[in-house]
Amino acid sequence: MLESARASLYRTFLLVALAPVAMLGVTFRMTSLIALAGAVFALLVFGWVSARLRLRGLAVRRELYPSAFEEDAVAVDVVVENRRRAGAAHLLELADQFGPGMADRQLMLEPGPLAAMRRRRLSYTGFCSRHWGVYAVGPMELTAGDALGLFHATRTAANVEMFSVFPRVHEVAGLERLGAIASLSPQEATAGRPGQSAVFLGARDYRPGDDLRRIHWPATARRGSPVVKEYEVDLVPYFTLFLDLDRAHRAGTGRKSTLEYVVRTASSLVWSAVRRGDVVQAFAEGARPLFVPPGSGEVHLAVALNELIHVAQDGSTPVMDVVERHVAHLPPGSTAAVMSGTVAVEHARLAEILEMFRARGVRPLLVFVNGWSFAPVDKWPLPKPEAAERCRELGFFLRSRGVAGCIVSAEVELETELARPELFTS
């Protein structure tokens, strides 16, 4: 900015001095002054045209990973290329808009010269200082100047990219005790006996209770009696998340809201499950249904977290109904986490869900957000003594059933609450 101010000052001085010099030369018929005025005018025209010609041959592109967590530092590379066959570019200035950061305007300077048919790599570091969500990175402004720095031309490059900021996640204490041991080492994915994996093992006669979707139609047609497919046993642990997006459970605003606690807790659960080596899937039904297909690894984690930051509490389906609709996707021996946005649940209905899990050999994990601890949005608040009694009743229900789970409230920080090892013990 200082160089631009100086260039403007010099340019203004030359323009102001040009007219008197030319007038004096014409008036007194002094060839030297007329020549000086003509040289200054030619210099100004040349600088103005040169700056625009050099800008015309420049191309820029941005290189960055499309997601990061809150408070992360993000390295952004910007490649500048001079595509002209002749002529160098001087005094290049790039300004990029980094939406996830509070200081969203990032400036880079390349004094040059950038020779023809050459490229230069610049970089800056942006900080994800804003709340989780999706932000725009770009557009970029590219400014080039003439060799003397008298004129600058600016062009906007419409290379806008969407950048996902994930919630800051916390290690969920005790989750490793629910069926899997943390390991990043290679492991055998299936065993050669009938089971629930996607690896085909063979075919056998139909038995009462078999899933009709597993009927092997070609073999059935040949034999004249129903034949079903068999799959190998899946040894990779599964973790399934059911998320509550019912609008009736909305409460609070900003960072102290049920949506905030639901998304942050769900993100921590998914992150912890992926880190311990689970195959993770997720289901939710809002105005826009959420479905994360089974998968594992860092790329799948990014996909799952990206889905979670797009959710909103705008649905009308209770989470217990979501569980019933998708219970067939739970492999035996897996872990199923139910993330509820309220503690106002029917214990009888909850007992039915737990019985379904038990019948399929699924380990339940129940997490409840105490919506009454947040500022009410569209309903009258429940008196604190009554709300506390509801929480105590739900906690007693979980302990009496030997179910792993916890209740989180606005009065506690999630990082502290999720780190308590006694929360997820059955």
C-alpha cells in the first residue's frame, strides 16, 4: 500500500508538471521544453499501456485442502504464471479473500521480474477463526505494474472455492470399550464363515426369517425353490450414528444451543470411532435427510463431518423412528449411538429400541442433550427442579438397564464432559 501511494504521488507530480512545461515550451518556442513534455507524456502512456498488457498475460490458481477444523492453520499456495511469450511482469500484488478467517483479506507481493513463460509459487497461512460451517475462499485480485511502478492495473480472478470448517472435536473417553480396540495396523476384514459382510461366500436353501433381499434369483430359478446368498463374517467393527434433527427440540442460540451441542458431540463421536478403526455410517431425517454410507479412514471422516456441518433442526421425525426405519443396517456385534436433542423421551419407547438392539446383538450408546438447560425458542421453559428430576429419572433408567450413555447440558463444556471416562461405561 505504501508503494502504491508513492506511485500515485509520482504520477500526480508528472501529470501536474506536464501542462506547465508544455505551455512554457510553446509560448517561448523552446524546443527542449516541448521535447521534455513529449517525453513525459510518452512515458506516462507507455506505463499505463504496459501495466495492462502485463496483467493480460498473467494467470493465477489457488491450491489448498478443502477443509479444516476450527482454530486450525491452513496453508494456501497461489501459483502465478506469466503466459506471455515476451516481456516480464513487475510489481505483482495478489489479494485473496479467506472467508474462514477473521482477517479475511490476505496480501502477497511478488516484486518480480517474472519472466515470460515462467511461474512463481507464493503462499500464505490462513487461520480458521470463525464458527464451523461452509465459507468461500476467493475471489483473488491480481495487480500488476509497469517497470517504473507508476501505473497499476487490477483484475479480479473469479476462482471462488468453498471451504468447510469442521467443529473442533474432542476424544470421547471410554468409547474404545464398546467393542473395538484402537488400531491403525492392517487387519483381516472378513472371516470365511456365514456372516454380514459384503463379501460373497456362497448360496444355501432359504430358511424362515431370512432377508428376502438376499434371495439368489438365478439359483432359485434353476432349483425351483428359494435360495439365498451367504456372506462372510465382517470382522471390522461398525459404528452407526443416529442423529436427532427434530425441530421440536430446538433451544438456545449460537454456541449455546441444542444444534451446537448435537453437531459437536456427533462430530466427536464420529472422529473417535474413525480413529479407533471403525467402519462408520450415519442416519438422520431433517428437511434434508442425512446419510453417510459405511466407510473408514481420513477421507471418509471428512465426508461424514462435511455432512454434519450442513444439518439443521428442521425435521419432524423423532430420532426413535429414524432408528426403527434403519435398524436393518446394523450388523451384529456393532455399536449404535443415538444422539437425542432432548431428555424428554418415553422410557417405554426407549426400552423397545434397546430390545431391538439386544435382539440384533448391537451395543447401544445413548447421548442426550438437555434442551431445557438452553434458552427456549418457541416454547415455555420447564421449571428447573422439574427438568432436573427428568434428567435424574433418565439417568436412573440408563444405569438400571446397564446402558452406556450420558446427558450433556449447557452448564458444562463439551470437552470436559466427553473426557469423563465414567460416562460411556455400561
